[in-house]
Amino acid sequence: MSNLSQAAKDLSKSCNIVASQLQEPVSVVYNPLDYAWDVHNNYLSKYGRLGAKTIILGMNPGPWGMGQTGVPFGDVTKTTSYLGLKGDVTQPKILHPKRPVIGLSCERGEVSGTRLWGLIEEIFGSAEKAHEKFFVINHCPLLMFDEKGTNITPDKLRGVSGKELLFHCDEHLRKVTSILGAERVIGVGAYAEKQAKKALAGYEIEIGRIPHPSPANPMANRNKGADWREAVSNILSNL
């Protein structure tokens, strides 16, 4: 098992212990590092050894992206066609009725993943060339839902258990930074940038940010996405 794979396994185990202790509003938790491990590990193995010195850091999985594929920003089409990844995807131990896990046969796309990986393909061409420059991870690997199935982002966590979960996520980021010998972390959105600064305080690591591609971010939608594409291209093209 590679160092990246072992680090991901360690994170998964730690998160599973904490997950059952998370307080309201969290009701149901999915861990793609478990049920989509095959695809996630294939991503680590295929693209984690190409010399990238920049980490692109997301916040946590989306239900139609990594929640289906195990890959950060893992829109199914981009995961299978652009990244060329395969693998078995099983089921979380507890399923929310409004949040099915279909896996690589899921026909619903994830806008954030389509936008991010689509722009990466335009800039770098092949996925191999892209991953010579950067490697993509999420700060937190868990999907968390309230009773209604609403996605709960890590910034909404409460109590000691929430702090413990983020502690393990910070530790994983430090491990990945060390394994890759990373010199730079680019947060996707303000939250990821903030967490990187906290986790890597005292490290000689450059930390920056690109605007989030989510449709919930008005900037990502402005001028039919042209403003977002220009802002992100200006940063990624100079890696």
C-alpha cells in the first residue's frame, strides 16, 4: 500500500470513530473512503506519484460527486472518461432515503466537478500532465446530512466531536503535504483556504485560493461562468 493510501485509510478509520458521535444537525454520515475505496485508491495510485508539488484542497464531498465516485469533485463522467478510473462502489452502512448511492453508473452530474475538471482538461490536456502539477484532495472525506437529507458542511459542525473530526482532517492534510513534498496548497473556496492556513501554520507552504465552482457561488455563474473560468485559469496556468 502506498503512503497516500495508508494515510487515507488512517483518516477513514479516525473519521468512522468520530462519525457516530457527531451532534445535531448531523443525522446520517457517509464515508466514501470506505464504500468507494476501490475508485479512491485507484485515483491515489494512478495520479499521486507524478511529482505534483501543489495540493488543490476541497472542503468535503458532494452527494453527486465524491459521494458517488470516491474522487474529490468526482463528477461521474469526468471520473470515468477524463481520469479513466474504475472500481467497485458499494453502499454506506446507513442510507438516507433522499441520498442514494448509485456509483459509477449514476447519470446525474455534479456541476462543481464538471466545471473544475473540465477547466483542468482545457488547461493541461491529459490528466497525467495535470497531475504532474497538482493533486486534489478534500479536507474532510465525509458527507453529512440532517434528517431531511440536507447537506451539512464541516463549518456547521458543533461540539467536541466536530472539533475532533477537523483535527483528524488537519492531520491528514499535513501527512499528504509531507508525502508529496508539497510547496503550495490552493483552497477551493474560502473555507478550504482557512483550514489549510490553520492546519499548516508554521510550515513553509504557500497557501492561496481559487473561487469555488459551485452554483451556490454567484461568481461562478456570472457571465455564464466566464469570470470564474478566467480567475481560476490565471492561477492554475501558472503552476
